[in-house]
Amino acid sequence: MSEPAFAFCLLVLLMLFAPAVRAAEAGPPVQKLAISFDVERGLLRGTARIDLPPGPAAGIELGRLQVDRVTVNGQPAPAPSGEGALQVPAAEGPRQVTIGYRLQTGDRGENLISPAGISLTGFWHPLLGTETLFE
């Protein structure tokens, strides 16, 4: 193979693999949780800050969480009503989603918040459908 043809093939290979390398460098989403409890009322209040890398749209499951506010990159966004998911559009740059939420627990179920103790074994924070790092 001639030197110019080899250089051309090398350039084509680099162009093919560059997007995969960029996506790998971005890493998985990172979620930071801040929560507080009102044990007398069986209530959890939380704020989830989710840093999404550049890329495709992302769905954030909210289950039975009562969503008080949502921002995407610091701008207010509509909060889903009832059980459902929040859809974050695809973007070429990173996205930061902040979700303020509440969860009312009862005497039965997977989550329990009472003066006797706290047990969170069910759905108690927003959840992405992909590998996520928690801080």
C-alpha cells in the first residue's frame, strides 16, 4: 500500500472511532441526592441533581414521587403530573436536571418513615434507566 493510501485509511479509521471515544470520555450520568425527613408525618423531601452527559434523550422515572419543581440547565421545566417519567431532550452539550420532590409514606409498603425508624427499600428518588453514579 502506498504511503498516501495508508494515511487516508488511517484518517478514515480515526474519524470512525472519534465519536465513540468522545462518548466514553463523557462517562455515565451523575446523581446527587439531598433528602430530609419529617418522621412525625412520614414524609421525605428531596432534591435530585442529575448531570447528564451530551447525547441522546434521557428518561427519568418518577414513580409515585410528588414533584414540586423541575429545572433543566437552570431553566424551569414542566413537572409531570401523576406517576410517570420526565423526558429530557437530546443535546450536544451536558445537561443538568434538578428535581424537587416529596414522598409520603404510610404504615405499609416498601418505604417507612416514622418515629420508630426509617427504612427506604422501595422507590424513593428519581431513577434513570441507565448506569448512574451517585454522590
